[in-house]
Amino acid sequence: MLNQVCLLAIMSCNGGVVAFDMPHPITLDVNPHWFEPVEEPGRARHVAMPIPYEATLNDVAHRLDGEGKTVYLLTLESEDAIFMSAKFSRFVLSEGVTVTLSARDDVYIVGPFTSDNNTSTGRFGTPIIPGDRMTIEVQVPHGVAVPEIVFESVSHGYKDVLGMRRFFGDDAQVGDASGLERGGGFSCQRDIVCDEGLPYIHLKDAVAEGYDGTYICSGQLVNNTRNDGRYLYLTAAHCGWWQDPSTMAYYWDYANETCGGNDYPSFTFSLGSTNLYHSANPDYDINLLELDGTNLEVAFDIYYAGWNRGVEAPTSTFSVSHPDDKPMQIVIDSDPTTDCSMGPCPGGWGDEYWRITDYEVGMTEGGSSGSALFDQNQLVVGVLTGGVGTNCFNFGWDEYYKLSNEWAQLQPFLDPDNTGALRMPGWDGSTNPCPPDQNGDGELNFFDVSAFLVGYQAGEDYNNDGATNFFDVSAFLTEFNTGCP
């Protein structure tokens, strides 16, 4: 379910000011030695420590009876936290009940959450709240059943995920406080909005950063042969989203507006998902989920990435991700990809992987895990497991798990009618599921090229990047050559 973010507001987004004396906060017991995770290749980026907190709303909240409703207030505090979030083992709201979350001094408020946010598992995870204090406000109309709200844990965030420090006037850097510039960082890293990323800018709308209360990873929406707009989200199994998918938060459009900028980019989130398939073999690494919610495309632009389940090695590749939680970045490799089943990949994960040994543009970091490897036709051929390298001048390799390796398990979702399609183009969710079929006759031929040129000369923006230029021609020719089902 998509939820709104209210900034610099007063207590509640849903009509009217609710003024109460806030109860004293409950301070969580935080052990500083918890925040010493070991970062290893093939592991998700650790950003928060979940602190066990088992309590019911009735046990710990301050209750206030108001006109026509009862309000429950609870403030949790975790000293020195950069952000906080919570997980609930039971979160079942009756119709009419609202839940709102706010940061210290109400600089950041999210909600209201309603019965629409109830999940099939009864579990729930909140989005992140900046700072070291989180207030939960539950409003229950008189005559409505008290909701089932049972805490499981509260996460203490110790990295500046999504630039949370900015809400308190601290101009801190994205990711670790290492002096790296927002949106850039290492000298070779490039924003998706830089010149190198413009041919692929439409894929920005497919990418979302996932957060589970402990880790962050990258992932993307992928298309299926029905072109039915199903919210299929592909990432890496080692990120662990399949273990508790209904408590996930997914952050969209987290990207700078200018190349190398310090824009404090905005973002939108959606909550919850269902696991469809994940690799059970520890040597394999793919996870397909279906995101909760309806009409996500109404709130923000989304794109469904195309895919290629073939076994032929790409001639060039690129990937889009959030390395170390930076605003969306691009990496590009102009060289043929190494197929680890055909050539030596020393120190790697096995034959089921593609290996990149040099990027001409950018580099990945922790947090890039799960990002797609796109081939020369802008189709997904794998997802990032990890690699070896510490900076632009000390890069060893990255390996991406092959989409083709577990196609039998993915086929019921990506090719539900078993059409046998080897490739599937991307889709922007428009009424035309095959954009290069410009005249809508169900065939790709000279008449579509002619129709495209007419529209191009009239100023039509084929790839929706806000300009009519060479990149529109490139996008059209790429999709035309890929074909449609």
C-alpha cells in the first residue's frame, strides 16, 4: 500500500490538528558493540540493528479519550540513532482506525496507515523515521474494536540511509559518513541522470531500494509476457527479502535531479510484498517477489524492465543501483561479458554467473546487491551477487547470477502462459504493450519505422526523458530489434 509522507506538518495527515501533551519516551537498551557488522562480498548492506521489543499497544501506550475517539500515544527513543523503524508480529486494524508515525518535533510524518495496510500474514513493517525518537499515534473511533498491534522489534539505524540526517539540519553524506559527496562518492561513480545514463533513464522508474529493518539492497520491477502490470520485483536471494516479505519497505525514485548534485533527493515508498520464488540452493542467488498495493503507477512513474533468458553472453552491459545507499547510480561495461561456465572465474561463485572484470563507467558497492545486469538490448540477464574491489582503482570483479539458470522456477510468473518467449521487452505501463509497434497493427516492420520518424519530427518524446533527441531514436531501435511477444 502506498502511503503519503507529510513534512513539517502537525501530528496527523488526515484532517485537523490533534494536540496532546506527549508522554515520556520509552528508551531502548542499545549496545554499541552491536554495530560492528562484517561486510563481505555476497552480503546485503547492513544499516540498522533490530532491538527486540515485545509489547502490545495496550501495555505500553498512553491512552487519551477525546471527542468521538480514543487516542493511543507511544514514543520510543534510541540514543544516537540516525533513523528508526519498527516491526509488528500482529498489525490488524479495524476499519476507521488510523496509525501515524512521526519523528522528533514532527519534522517528518508518515501515514495514516489504515485497514488497507493489513497483510495476509498479519505482520507489518514501518518505513524509516529520521532521528532518535519515533512517536506512534493510533486513533480509534468510539465503537470500533481496539486494533491488534503487537511489537516485535525496533530498529536502530546507524547509517544515513536516504539522507535522514537532513531533516534535522545536519548536512551529512549519503551512506557512511566518509566524506564522500552525495550522488557521487568515488571519482568514477555517475548518477543515472548524468550523460552516460541518459540512454537508460527510463529504467530509473523500474528500480527501488528495499529495506527490511536491518539491510538494504537494490532491485527492479520486471515485465511478464501478459503485459498485465503485475508488480513483479526481482532481486538477489542473499538479500533475504523472502524471509519476511510482508514487512518490507521499498523506496522509489531516489535519484539526484542533476549530475553529481547534492539535491537531497525526494523519494516515495510502498510497503509489503509476497515471496513468489527464491533460490534454495545457497550457491544460487535470485528472488522474485510481488509487491503489495494497487495503482502504484498513479502515485509515481513505474517501468517494467524487459528480460532475456538466453544463455549467450552479452556483448556489453550496464546496471542501475543504489551503491552504499547513494542516489541512483549507473555502471557500464562496454566489453563482452565473461560466462563463468565457459571460462575461468577464479574465486567466484560458480558456472551459474556472469562476470564483469572492468567497468568503463561507475562501480558497485554494498547496497547494489540485487540490481539487474542489462544486456546490449537493455534486457535483464542476471542480478548482482557481489564482487571484489574497494574503489575505482582497486576493482577486481563483479558477478551476476544468471536469469536463465532457474528459468523453470521463474517461468510461471514471467511467462505465465508458457509462450516459450526467449526475450521480453520492457514496458512503461501504457495502453500499448509494444511501444515499437507504432501503428498498432500487431507487426513490426517498415511502417512502424515510418510512423516513429513522423512522430519524432513532430517532437514526440519516445523514451519519456523530457527531450526529443538521439536517445529517442536509440530507444526505439533497441526495442524494435528486440521485438514483441
